[in-house]
Amino acid sequence: MQQQQYELAAQHLKELAQIARESLSQVRQTVSGYKHKGLAGEVQLLSGKLRDAGFAVDVQGEVPALSAREETAVVLILTALVTNVLKHSHGDQVQIHFGETEHGHQVKVSDNGKVSELKQGNGLTGIQERLAALNTKLEWQLSPSSFSFILPKEA
């Protein structure tokens, strides 16, 4: 019994350490203005990570021209979504789609993995907070999983 409690505590500490590392990384990126290679460059890097993990990747549409603030937010959101695919998807295909709607720029990440439930974790919370700062929200569906948002047009 005591050994099980020790193992459970060790697992919790390991998970907390991972959360702390991810949080620190996000804080550093946010505080430093997150120096990235631009949205198009980051999409290429994220696609490469997915391919390295065995996913077929299809990028559709044109990467939109965004303000620096929007671009940084979208890069961080796409990074979190791709990380979730890498951690949780049991699929082998990912689609990253950029499009235009009457309301603004649409960004969608979908994969063919089977997910039965969505748990609210740090990644999803961070995505939702970043989107709220841009006056929009994340929409999703499960099996096949799909996450999308629309960056509103300037008023």
C-alpha cells in the first residue's frame, strides 16, 4: 500500500514538473514577444514535427497576413494544437487549413484520430485564453477531432 502511494506521488511530481516546464516556456515566449519565424515558417516547422512522428500532413489554403499580435497568438495556438495531436491522437493524418469567411480568417487543425472525450488541461486553457484576448473562441468536435477558430475582421 505504501509503495503504491509512493509511486502515485512520484507520478504526480513528474506531471507537475512537466506542467511547470511548459508553463515557464509559455511565459518566456509571451514576455519576450516570442521570436518566431513567422506564421508560414512555424507551420512548416510544426508540419515537420508531425511528419517526424509518422503523420501525413496536408496544409491547405493561404497563410493569412496578420498583425504581429495575432500572428504570435496563432503560432502559440497552433503549437499547442499540434502538441495535443502528438500526445493524444491515435491517427496518422493531420490537416491544417487556412481560409476566409465573411467574419474573418479561419484556422482549423484536424486529424483522423479517435478521441472519446476532451479533458480541459493547461494546453486547452491557454488556447482559449489567447483566443479570448483576440475576441474569438475555439470550436471543436471529436472523432475525427477538429479544432477551429476565426480571427475576426477589424471593425
